[in-house]
Amino acid sequence: MTANPGTPPTPSVADRVRHLTPGDTVTACGFLGETPVLVLAEGGILFASTDERRVAAHPGGVILCAACDGSRLLTGGDDGRVVETTADGTAREVFSGKAWIDTVALGPAGARAWSAGKTVHADTGKIEPGKGAPKTFAAPSTPGGLAFAPKGVRLAVSHYGGVTLWFPNAATKPDVLDWKGSHLPVTWSPDGRFVVTAMHEPQLHGWRVADGANMRMSGYPGRVRSMSWTATGNGLATGGATALIVWPFAAKDGPMGREPAIFAAGSSRIAAVACHPTTEIAAIGFEDGLILLIRLSDGAEILVRPPGAGPVSALAWAGKGAAKGAAKGAGNASTLLYGTEDGAAGILTL
């Protein structure tokens, strides 16, 4: 970054990054135990420890979606397969069909879900390998996103016209949170009080789960493709603009009637956001390749990667979202992993 005249330069840790060359677009990343893993577009998974190795999870196919919880990596591809990969490099097929797998999600107690066409499949962790079948739900339209509630097996399914909240293990009719338009990625607040989607339009939409009250979050110049809850769970950090926008969710009405906090204005849009799991810090990656760390208490910035290369496509902190049953201390929580559209990646340990 170029500092304005009279201002000190942005502190940098770029020289501490261990660079990787996956050689393929990185569509997602995460940690399995202590090992950083990169999900590659052309069907492979790179285990990026000191002795790098690749797992062909979807040979001959393209990985379209992925979710990682610290002990499992779930991927879906254009080959119609859902594959679960674990820290030892074992890749096990959990589903195979004819339609592309558009979305996947991981939940508590071994739960997982995926969508193929309009059909949502949910395995709540009770099915033994090779036995039984997942529960299914016919969404009103092709789902744009899936997310399990933080506690209990309740699945949010975003689609055209809103979000459906479904209990796969119950015979009760799913609840529907209505709002016109196409809803894509979906997320629950860590306390389970709110559900928020990023829409096809350049805005977010949220609901208070208790009563379905609506909350509209607009003003973005482009579509929001990345969202991440802060360590306290009181803020939702988002991309889609040239600055980091963090919406407040501590109050009972969430962000309604409140202004978001804005940090780190840049010259290109933010493509990826990842909040640290225990500290009020956010990592943000821009379309021009720039990566910054932002301290949310005062907006202080640290440079991780200078601009001038391919768009940042994936960011993840070690330990983020590790499910119950995952290995204790899964990953150093102060290790950041990133990947880019042009096949570059890096690991930073603070």
C-alpha cells in the first residue's frame, strides 16, 4: 500500500508469509487438525504442511463448494459427488448422484448437508457409513446456501423468496422467512438469534428468528460474496465494498437503526473476509490481491500481502469453527491461510 504524505507506512508481516504454489484456483481453504488445506478448483485438495501432498477428491471434476470444521472437509462437485476428507488424507464418498452439488454445510455432532438441484439432503450424524439414507427436503427453488444452527440440528436453506428453516429429524413443517429476491450464502449468528443472507442484489437481508422481523442491510456497490462473524459474535464483517463493513448485532434488533463500522478503505473491492476466532481481528482480501489484518477496536492495519496480483479467493484462520469432537487445539489460532484465483497461496503464523 502507498501511504499518504505525512502518514507512517502500514506495518507489514509480509516477510513472514510462507508462500505456496498450488498451481490452480483456490476455491476454499481451512485447517484439518494442525494441517492447512487448500481446495483447488480442478478437483484436488492440497495438504500444505511441510511435506505437501495432494488428494484427488474429485478426479476429473470441478469442486463447486466446500465446508470445513477443523476435523472434516466436505466438498461437492460437478461430478455429482459429495466427498468428506479427514486429516489423515482419507477421502470418502458420502453421496453420488447425477446433478451438480451446489452447496454443502457442516454442523454439530457430525451433521452435514448438501443440495443437488432443488433437493436438500441432510445427514444429522446418526447414519453409519453404508447404512440408511439422508433426510431430504424439496426447496422452492435451487438453494443458494446452507447453514446449520450453532446448537441443535436445524438447517437454514436460502433460495428465491427467502430462507427455509428445517429440522431434518422432526416431522414438523419447516418455517419460512420471506423476502423477495434471490438469496445466496446464508449464515446464523453465533447465538442463534439471527439469520442473514447475501442476496443476488448488492445487499444483505436478515431476520430475527424468534419473530421473523426483517432487517435490510444495503449500500454495497457490488454483490456480497463473503461474510464472517467477529470473535464476540456481536458483529458481521462483510466484503462487497472497497472497505470492510461490520454490522452490529449485539442489540435485540440487530443492526436496525444503527450504522455499521467501516474500516480499511482500499482501491478495489473486498473479495474475502475471515474474522479471527478468539480476538477482534479480521483478515480481508481484495480483488487486487491485497491482504490486510484489521484490529476492529481501532481500525489499525497490518499488511500481509501487497496488491498487484490475482484476486484473493479464500481466507481461513486455524481453529475457526472447530466442531465438538474435533481434535483439541486444532491448528494454531494465530495462523492465517489464504489462496487466490491465479493459483497462489500463503501461510502466516503470528
